[in-house]
Amino acid sequence: MRRHILAWLAGFCVLSIHPTDHQSIAHAQTAADYITLEDFADTPVDSLPRGWRWRSKDDDKPKLYAIHEANGQHYLAAQDTGHSVVLFKRIELNPHQYPIVTWCWRVDDLPVGGDERYTETNDSAAAVHIIASKTFFLGIPRQIKYVWSTTLEPGTIGRRKGIGRPWFVVLESGAEKVGQWVMEQVDIEHDYQRTFTGALPDDERTMAIGVLTDANQTRSLARAAYADFRAWPRAALGQITNYCATLSCGQTTVLSPR
């Protein structure tokens, strides 16, 4: 157990050890106002995204992520055949003021037999991590992992056994929408309450967002893309349009190790 705890803490040391770009946070003026958490606009094409880091244990692994462009808009292409590298960006955000998070993603290849409930099949074509707080005990980050699952039905919520495991929430499933850009909308406050069974403290801030495309457990292939992460006030509900429609539906290319 002690080994698992230390490994978890070491994995997230990158959030404080490596330099990161901090997002300036403005107060919402109207219900339609939002904060851009990441749109990859300041990263050159074919590069790793600026301001994003990885866990120290992944330093020597290839980083199969790269910025691509479609219709003048940048997005992050990702693939994995067995390395399972998570990219994180430190974000300081008040989830009480901006509890709604949206983003665009697209899946091009699903890991065969991926099932997030079990370690031996714990692969997701696309996953977005929201790190919302730390536990009092040892300061282990609390995470919600939103996934596009190969096999689990949308709405499935679960957590693998072990200290520090994230709760996962299935937003999309299977191959029906493969190759299509899909916009997702989640409520951090609501999802925190139904996973960690308690309200976010009033002074709590999100720590980071993360993305993961992995196929290491199933030894298969996963490919996906991510774009345009935004945070909104609750008053914006019902007014958020599908801004992902401007992205191309073309397939990602094979990425070279970085």
C-alpha cells in the first residue's frame, strides 16, 4: 500500500516541479461569458502543447501527442500502443463560479476490449481528467476522469480498487461516433458530489486538467483528438452552442515519438 501511495504522489509532483503556464482568470460578466482553459492556439503545429507536462515516471517514454490544425483551429492529436502517458496542465479555477466545463473530442480508434472497471482492461480511447481537490490525508489529488469507453454504457460511473484511483464517468461509448467531433458538457460540482459523496469546499480550486489516450493494458491501438476546453458559469446552461462543429472530421495521422 505504501508503494502505491508514494507512486501516486510522485506522479503528480510534476505539477509543482515543472514550470507551467497559469491561466489568468476573469470574472464572468454575463451568462454567456466563459474562460478558455486551453485552445492550443499558441502552440506550433507538430509540437507538444505548451504549458502541459507529464508525470516524472513518464520522462523516458515517447509522447505520442502533437498539435494539428483543421480549418485554422488547433487541436491535440493523440495515440497510444502501449506507453500510456498522461498530459496535465495546471489550471487555477474556482469550480463554484465556473462549474460547467466543455470541450471537443474525437475518437478514431478504440482500444479493443477496453473496460475502465478493471486494471487488466483499463484503456480509454479518450479521457479528460479534472483534478478538483486534495484529500486531507497525504494530500492525494481527487480526480474525476471523463471517458469515451470502448464497452461501457454512457452514464456508467465507477472506480477501480486502490488508493488514489480516480472516479470515472462514461460520456461516450463504442464506435457509433468514431471519426466525428463531439462536444461534451460536464458539471464539476454535481459530478464531485455524486462520486466523492460530498460538496466541494467553498475555498476549493481545481488543480489541473489532463488528457489520456491509452491502450497499454489491452495491447491494442487508441487514437483520439482534443480541442477547445472552456469553463462556464452555471447561468450559461441552456445557452452553450456546439462550437465544435467548425472542426474538420478528418482522421488523425500516425504520430512519431517525441
